[in-house]
Amino acid sequence: MATTKQKKAARRNLEKARAAQQTRAEGRRATARSSPGMSTSQKNDLPDSAFAFPGERKEPLTDARHVRNAVARFQQVEGVSDAERDRAWQRIRRAADRFDVELSEQDWRELRR
């Protein structure tokens, strides 16, 4: 079952998709995303310490957008122990402080709620 936050995000995404579709229907080019993200080569050039899970090189923590994404996808990371999750959460919290991202959760176990 989707949460209220997920439903709001889905509605925003639908609005954006409809606007882009309308733009294309009018014969105009739709603009690219405001932030294209990192290319594979840029991600490969990052040191292991730039990731929440450095052993797996998962969830880069290079800017505020990536920190928020790491929190959102934290529970999706597979094949890691609880101890690794504890260390990853500490890395995410430090990165959140560095990039002024507000975290409502104090511990990664709170994400399950």
C-alpha cells in the first residue's frame, strides 16, 4: 500500500509527464531534466569513501540529491549485514549534515515504519 508521500510524488510525476507529452504534441522539444545525475564513468571515478555502502559501492553521497536518494532507497540494498547498515547510516547522517539535508529518522530501523 502506498503512503501519502508516495502518492504525492506519483501525482507530481504524472503532472510532469503530461506536461512533457503536451509539449511534444505541440511540436516543441521537451527540456532535459534539471539535473542529469552522474554518468557511469563519474561514478566509477569516485573513491569508496563517497558511498554509503563502500564495499558494494552503492548509494553515492556526493550532493544533497544523492543523500535524499540514499535514504529513500536504503531498505532496497540487499546482501548487507545490520552492522554494515549501521555504518552506512552514520555515513548518510554525516553527509546529510554536510549538505543541509534534514533527516527525521535517527536510526535506519525507523525507515521500516
